[in-house]
Amino acid sequence: MEALIQNIVWWIDSSKYFLLFLGCIFEGPIVMLTSGFLYHLGQFNFWQMYFALVLGDFTADIIWYCIGRYGTRDITFKYGKFFGLTPETLAKVEGWFTKYHQKILIISKLTTGFGFAVAVLVTAGMFKVPFKKYLILTLFGGFIWTAMLITIGYFFGNIFILIPGSMKIIFLVIIFLIFVFGIKFLNNRLKNIKI
């Protein structure tokens, strides 16, 4: 059993940058914050960690764009009326997105879309934002966003080191709960805003 655990630990350690890449595809912000925290504790090489995170986030952005471009446009136009998405509403959103897609994508990337990041990325594909422009904007925003979250995680590492041993678990649980409930609260507030 001990040999199995050692093999698992060795595999995780030898695959940690690939695991960061995969984790960032599925849950980017949390993985980025955690990576900054673990970097502070000496678990990662900065540049390898940074590029694995950026690449994972960029891959997720491409996936969401493709879902919008090839999977939702026809469905939305066909069945959107059942969800309050009339052709007029969709035409208005398409007009705004066509005119302001650069600003919308950059702001969304740097703010995680205020809770609507996936919707913005899918909409970019749905309304056929030029793919090359989309790639440039999301990659540029991804470099900045990733650096910001790594920095925040790194500074949590500073605080974590100052906390006495018995309180470290409580600190981590409290930070996790604040983060989860903060995102949930922000999402609920933004959903109630009439546009």
C-alpha cells in the first residue's frame, strides 16, 4: 500500500504541469489561485506553471467559442422563444456584439465576465466573431488574468505562512467559503440586473 501511495505521489509530481493545464480547462480561476499559493510554498517553477495555466485557459476559451459557433446558434434561433429570446432580442444582442466585441471580450476576460464569462465566449462563437481576432483578444486577456490570479494566490501564501499551524486548516476553509459564497452572491446580483 505504501508503495502505491509513493507511486501516486511521484506521478502527480512528475505530471503537475500537465495536471495544471487540464485543471485550468475545467476550473481556471480556482486552479490559478491555488497555483499561486503553491508557487509561494515552492511547489512550482514559475514560468512552467504560468504557461501551463495560460494554455489551459486558452484551450477552454477555444472550446467555448466552438460550442457557440457550431452548436448553439441554430438551436438558440429555433427554440430561444421558449426562453424569452425573441428574434428581435437576438438581433439587438448580435448588433451590440458585432459592434463592441473587442471591448466585451477583453472586459469579460479580465473580470471573469462578472459571472457570465462562458456566456460571453459562447456568444462570440454564436455571432461569428472572427476567430483570429477572438484568439488574439482572449490570449492577451488570459496572460493578464492569469498573472493577476497567481499574484492573489501568492499573497495568500504570505498570509498562510504567518498563521499558526493549528489554524491553517481553518484559514483555508474560511477563504474557500468566502470565495464560493462571494461568487454565488455576485452571480445572483448580476442575474437580477435588467439590461
